[in-house]
Amino acid sequence: MRDLKEIDSVGKQMSISSETAIARFLSSGGRISRLTESVSISESELVSYLATRGIVAKYAGGDTRAYLCRNKRMNCEALIELANQHRSSDALPPFVLKLNPAPSRDRVKNYLGAE
């Protein structure tokens, strides 16, 4: 077991209880894996990715469950989960949806030529 004064990767000193918990977890067969970076994609890229996997998702509009996929209405979060199941089985990093911030009212007014 490591020396109790050893510093962990975050730069904090590990407490005895943390070190004990980690040691028990590892001794019972647990593994510690490094988290992978996520990949940001747009909604259209998400739909395209699913299509490459043979999954059709069509925009339905109307509410937050804006897509029809596998005979169900699904929102983007559900489509991301579905895509990430496939990415996980291929040992690829997970997707996260790119957020498009809403334009400010002033920018919209300027764009539309309103005062």
C-alpha cells in the first residue's frame, strides 16, 4: 500500500479513509479507468451518425420529443444515449450535444433592421 503522505493526481493529500476505500475496491476486483474526452456534435451530425448505424431518426417537431426513431418519439438526449451505446461497444468516446446559444434580442433587432 502507498505511503499515506503521497499526493494524488489532483494535488491533494489522500485521507486514510479514501486510501482504504480505494484499496478495498481494487482488492475486490474493481478497476479504475481514465475517463475519455467527449466529442461535441450537432443534432444533424447525431442523426447522420445514427443513420450510419442503420438507425433512422426523423425530425417530427412539435415538442421536446422532436424525433421519431424506432417507432417512438424521442428527444435529443435519448438519441445521444442511443448513439453512445453504440460508441461504447466500439470503445469510442461518448458524444455530447453542441449547444447553440439563443441570440440576444439586440442582435436579432440589428439583423432584422428593427430599431
